[in-house]
Amino acid sequence: MIQNNTSVIWDEVLATIQNNEIFDTATFSSYIKDSSLYDITDEYVIIKVPFSTSKNFINLNIRYFEEILKEKMQRDLKCKVLSNKDIDNKLQNNDDYQFIYENGNKVIKDNTFENFIQGSSNKAAYASSFTCASNLDQNMFNPLFLYGNSGLGKTHLLHSICNYLETNYPNKKYLYVDGNDLIDLIIKSLYSKKGNLLIKAMTQLDFLLIDDIQHLAKTNDSQELFFNIYNKLVSDNKKIILTSDVYPSELNNINNRIISRFTSGLSIGIDSPEFETAVNILRKKINNRNEEINITDDALYFIARKFNEDVRKLEGALNELLFKAILYSVEIIDEEFAQNCFKNNPISTNNDEVTANKIKKVVCSYYNITKKQIESKSRTADIANARHIAVYLCRELLDMPFKKIGGEFGNRDHSTIMSSHDKMCKLLKSKETYQKAIFQIKQKLNVD
């Protein structure tokens, strides 16, 4: 927030005060030492101090500061002194700063850590998010980067952090904003010549939470301004939490220096909910409804098996089922009724049949990566090894032609797929790690 040249000027002012012994050592240490030059306008030099006692002391002796600054800057400037509390109030009440919240902090109050359903697919994401919100004195990873397909709970976790802060640390400043809204905010600030004001306002935050950061790729100007905000927040040890549909290194059209900063933190993937988690999510959704609902476990299991690709599909299927139960005056919703409701449903669903898509899904869950990653061009070790295993299983379990397997993995050439399959065959002969992985993945696929 403070430019380098202003820091130099203030260092010189403090040095002059000390060298000329304008104040004794104890007074200097108590009231002046921790001051800084907050801003310079056309009319004023604004001095920032931590406490009101320092503010009162400097105001009583303001002429010394104005005389030294006049000498250093070669012009007459009046001084204003603001305490940290003054600045906080200014940020809260000044309309110039309020525009950063116009597009942000649209947080759903019901999205909390307490009602987030945990499972193996999202346990790490939950734990890292809760740690980020609750341990303010620790900042082991910055940024926290949550990635995965849409509808898996990333937004819920960001809202949970905001709601936790609101309840437990109401004095902490946070901004939750969607990636698209962030772009609008940045463009608005640039067009209105408030780019510096935006940087100044956003770097006052304790937490910056951005949903779907991949939208930052839309404009280069936005990336440059965001880069400045990001660097300042990190240097001040403020917390940044981001979400995306892909791993940081897979983000397209975003400057490499930004991506390198994303990957320096902690990146946690979220996958589709496994069967037990899907059932628990459905039960929670039912318990949150006011009306009494009579639904059998078999009907819930049917929905959990059929629509566990993401949480939104689970909720949508449940809502459709309950609506049809009311429509047809069904008192008890059983599996037969659920099957009839969705027999002509166009939504692709999971079943016991092993397919290439199911193999990819299980392998992704096992390695905690996303479908986009396993189909991508990434050669990162974890992703490449997962891809080799998925290719191997498609060949061994389904006897798929190499060309067809290539189509399932980003339209790769059949020779590339052959090489991937051969590599895994060799690894399985010598590496117990891969033997164990293949065994466990086959168990999840219910094949021998």
C-alpha cells in the first residue's frame, strides 16, 4: 500500500528527529518510532500511528514534522495523523471503499462447517478450510487452493469460512467474491481511475476468498492489478483462499508468475461424493426440510447410486422425487417409485457396469485428482501415474482398442496410449505400490 519512495522519506524524517534530538529517547520510542507515512495527497501528508496516544502526542508537536517534511519534499504540506482505528473506521464508512463490497460478500448463511457433509472425497478440503479459518496465528499455506468439478462443495467451504469468521472473529475483514464479479470490480475500478484505491482497500483485508479464479483469464489488465493485490496480502501474511475447476498448473491463459504463486501454497482436490457420503448428504437435505417425509432407505440408496456425480445433482434428484410424491399423493417413497420417477431421465447415471468413464472416476477418486486433470496434457507425476493406471484398466478390463482409449483421454494418439499401457505393465512387475493400487481400484470397481 505504501510506495517505496514514501517509506524512504519517512525513514529520513525519523532519522532527522533522532539525530537532532528533538525528543528524548524514551519519548521517541513510545510515541514516534512505530509511526509510518500512510499516504501523500495534493494537500496533506497522512501519518499513521498504532494508538490514539501517539496520535495525540504527534498532533501536539505537528510543527516539527511539517518543517522536516517541507525540507525533504521541497513544498508546503499539512500533516494529518490517523490511528489504526481511524483508518479502520474510514474504510468501513468511506463510500470510496464501499465499492469493493458491492460485488462481494454474497454469502449464504446456512453454508457452515457444521452442515458440511464429510467423506473421503472432501475430508482434506474440509480440514484445510477449517484450519485456515480457526487458526488465525498459523499460516502454514498461502494460498489455500481448492479444485474440482462444479457442484462438489467448494463454494460451501468458502461460505463456511466467512460465516465462521463472522461468528468467532467479527473484527476480521474478509471479502468473498466470485471470479466473474472480481473481474467486473477490477474493470470498474480501472475505468473510474480507482485502481490504486482498489489495491489500497483490498490490501486492508485479513481474508480474501475468490470462487472460480479461472475467470481471471479473461483480461490481462485484471491479472496485473490482481497480482499487485495478491503480493501485498501475502507479504502481510494475510490469508487467501481460492477455488477453481482445475489444478493451478492447468489454468489456461493466466500469467505464469500468478500460477507459480498459486502452486506455492496448498492445493487440495475435491471429487464426487462416494456412496456413503451421498447418502448422508441426502439425509441431511431431508432433515433440513420442514415437512415430514416418509422415504425408505432403498429409495435413498437408489438416488445416491444414480446421481452422485455432484451434490447439486443429488439435491435436484431429491427435489424431483419429493415433488412427484406430492403430485401423485404417495405416502411412502420406496425404491420402486424412485425407479419409475427416473426411468426416462436423460441424466447419465452410475451403475454396476464397468465403463471407461467409471474407471476414470474411480482412479481419480483414488488419487484425489479431477477428471479434467487425468484427461489433460499434464505430465505431473501423480497425474501421469493415475493416467497410466486408468489406461491399463481400460485395456485389461474392457479390452478397448488403443485408439478408442486415446479418445477417452484427451484424444491422445494410439501410440501414446500403447506406451502408457506398456509402462504400467512393466511397473506392475516390479513395484508393489502399483500392484496394491490396481488391487484396491479393482475392489472399488467390484471386479476381480
